[in-house]
Amino acid sequence: MLASNLLVALGNSTYSFYLLHTSFVMGWIMLYISPNLLVAFPVMVIVSYLFYKLIEQPLATGLRKRWSEG
């Protein structure tokens, strides 16, 4: 069950990952941080999940409420 919840959480945050990955990688390079994939990928996954939970999900919930109230 835990693995299933983890996969669902990762699946939910894939759009955030898609939206953020280019900016994240470019920022990483501009800061002259070695583009080490073993570090960058897990950090990006965590950032994407946080973006989904803290921005994307609340925004979608708020918009759904507004549209349903008409």
C-alpha cells in the first residue's frame, strides 16, 4: 500500500515536474552547480511534489469551487 501511495504522489506531481524541470536545470547551471544527475533528479522530484501540494492542488481546488458556485 505504501508503494502504491508513493506512486500516486509521484504521478500527481508529474505535470509540475514537466513545468519546472527546464527552469530548474537552467538555474542549476547558471549557479555553476555541477549538473550531477544523481543529485539534481531527486531534488527536482521533491520540488515538483511540493509545487503540486502547495500551489497546483490548492489553486485547482479554489478554481473548482468558484466555477461550481457559478
